[in-house]
Amino acid sequence: MKKILAIALCLIMVLSVVACGTKEADYKLGLGVVVSTASSKEGNAQVDATIATVVTDAEGKIVLCRIDVAQNKMAIADGAVDTAKTFETKMELGSRYGMEGKVDNDNNGVMLEWDAQAKAFESFVVGKTGAEVAALQTQEAGGHQIAVDQALLEAGCSMQITDFMAAVAKACADEQGMAFKAVPGSFTLGVAAKTAAADSKAATAEADGLVAMYSDIACAVVADGKVIATLNDAIQPKIDITVAGVPTAQEFKGTKRELKEGYNMAAYGQPNIEGGTVKEWYIQSAAFSNYVLGKTAAEIAGMQTKEVNAHQISVEQALLDAGCTMQITGICAVVAQAAQNAR
């Protein structure tokens, strides 16, 4: 009898350990974007979009962080533009970005490629809050604001980090973030950006041109090959250019999610379904994010659309009923890419 009781007690203890190991915890996914057109100059229009996504725990501490930069450039000599230009993010460029071995701001002999330095920063902020990341001290070196913290420098991140800090802090404070539950350590996180310049217009003697390098942005949490949390956003920075190839007026008011009602889709958008109303962009974006939960990257990339009012909208009635009736091809592509990038 004692043996039976002992065995039963052991089984209970084992089951308790297993149960504790699989208990779900509360998390939040956030996304932050920092945009600058300050590097634009004669002959070159440039948009630098630093993108950060974080998963924070119930205490607001970072569990996972992913960073990328959509550094979009266009040659504008004589006011010409390239509407078919393709773009890659810094993380996508990897070793082709060309930083390795060239920039040693802290003179310690370590000059890693951009992607390796960004990954070092991602790891460094784990366990910190958004406020702690925003408060990281920097120092001027080689014309850049690099970290003071020796641990981060020794990890190989000796490049400018101010935009990283700002984007991560915004992601941690994301009021439109998505809450989710998951077993600790069971999920990965990815981020992506896809840029097109199709709306750009060449300058003429009569009128300035426009460089419109617009980016769709997304992040995704993946577990067992399926998306369990995701967010998407978009930026539409505008750079006016003269026929001499000089940038003049530059406009960026905020991401579409940040603008909320200020984006004015509800006020000026055209209903894409009969008898329907147009919801604001950030509301439609959230509806899309909720709808694709449980889908794989391939399933999201393969979502079918139909053309209505020159837009490719979903054929899935449940998504339309949820209020997402806008063009979704770009959103599908970037969310799928973010899921594929999860690590």
C-alpha cells in the first residue's frame, strides 16, 4: 500500500511539473516606427524607416525584440524617378549592406555587419522596459551617438542606436498592440517591410515631381508554424523634387495606425461592398490582424482577392463582415513575410 501511495505521489509531482512547464502567460505584441527624410539631398531622395517590434510580458519587460530599417533611396538627377525600383531592408541585405570591417566607432577592433549589430541590440534590451531602453545613455563617436554601456559595445553594437531606442520605446508603449497568451519560450517573432515607388512622378519644367517610396510594415508572433499575434502598419512619406534633382518640400505626418482618424479613410474612402460603410484604416488593419490569427504564412500570402473599384479586396465574407474592405494585397504579403522572418 505504501508503495502504491509513493508511486501515486511521484506521478502527481511529475504531472505538476509538466503542468507548470506548459502554463500559458500573458504577453503583448507592439510595433514602433521612426521615420526620417533628413538624409535627402541633391540627386538623392531618401527615407529611413527604423522599425522595431517587441513582445513584452505582464510586467512590461521585453521578452523578444526584432529590428529592421527600410532605408529607401532613389536617384533623382534631372528630376527623373524610377517607379519600378525595388527595395530591400538592411536585414534583408545582410552582408551585402557592407558595414563589416569599415566602421569601428569605439576603436575596439570589432566591426560587425549591420545585421549582427542590430541583433546584438535586440538581445541587449531583453528584460528591460520601454522606459529603460529610452533612457539608455549614448556618447558621440565618429559622428554617431553610440552606446555608453560597455556590455552592448562588447557584444558588437557600436553603431548609432538613437533611432533603435526610440522605435523600441514606441513599440513597448503601443496602445494598439495585440495581447495574446502563450507558453513561455514557445514562440518566435518576426518583422518585415515592403516598399514600392509606383506613385512617384518625374519633375518637369512646369511642375515639381514627387518621390513616393511607400512601405507596408508588419510584425508577427509565430508558434507551431501559425501566427498567434500580428500587427500591420504603413507609411507614406512624400518628397517633392525639382527638375534639377533637388528635394524641396518633405512631408510625413505619421504612420497610418498613428494617424487614426487623421488618415481620413472613413471620410473620403469609397465603399468597396454594396451598402457598406468605410471604416478608418487603423480599424480595418486591426480587423485583418485578428482575422489571420491561426493561419500560416503561406495561407496568409495565398488569401484570395477580387477587384472592386480598382482595389483588390478579400473574397472572404467573414473578413469583409469584420470591417476590412480595403485593398489587402500589400498587407497579406508583408504579414506573411514577417511570419516567415520569425526567429
